[in-house]
Amino acid sequence: MRSTCREPRATRAGFTLIEALVALALLLAFVSVLGPHLFYARRIADNIDGRVAAQTLLRTLLDAPVDRSLVGDGSRDGETGGLRWSITAEPMFIDAMVPPPQRDVPAAAAAAAADKKAEPNAKPENWIAFHLVATVSWAPGQTISADTLRLGSGAEQ
């Protein structure tokens, strides 16, 4: 007796419809479990990129020299590369900034003081400590802030 199929391999070459449907169902199950985690990981990566850019801008703002317009106005804000920033400056007046009265002046200091008195137009520098507060925002509800003390030249006496 002869078989109706010519070769036994010809009947098994490929997947049946049930096998293909089971494979598709398993693939959908894995995607439904892993998909939200992949999107969440992408959101975390974007958040980290925004935070790094905000920290870089924050350091740049605080490292910049104290601007007289900032000192006079008190605050400044703007947007750089999609990052919103603001910086405020407030003068600080503390007791440590007031020099103590000089009782015993050495001879060298007295000579230097006499030289300064000889120049009537020379005025002493007036240094003021400023409290700078900088804030950078890169997304709704995502802000980073830092503050520092800086010396700036005050108004003339």
C-alpha cells in the first residue's frame, strides 16, 4: 500500500492556524505586560535629561558675575532652550559686615591712610553681600532651585 502523501515532511512544512494564533496571543500578552514599562522608562529618561539640562543652566546662572541691573531690579527671569529660569538678588546687611572701630593703628597702616587722605577724589569701595536665589523649571511641576552668597559693588558712599 501506498500512502496518499508523497513525503512525510511535506505535511509538516509550516505552522497550523492554531499554532500561529497561540504564538500571536503570547506575543500580545508579553507586549501588554512590557509595553507600559517601556513607556515609563522612556519618560524617566526624558525627565533625567531635563534635570541634567536644568542643573547645568542653574550652575551657569549662579556662576555669572553679579549684574548691576539685577541688583537694582531685584529679580530677572527668562527662557533658555525650553527651560524657564528666574534669579533674584537681595542685599544682605549683617553685623559682621560692619568693620569694628580701629583702636591701635600700626605705623604702616597710618602711612597708607595718610596717602589716601592726600587723594581727595579717592573713595573706598563699598562691597555688599547679595543673597542670590536661582530657580529653573523644565516641565510642569519639575523645578530645581539653589541659592548662594555673592559679593557685589554697592552704591557709592
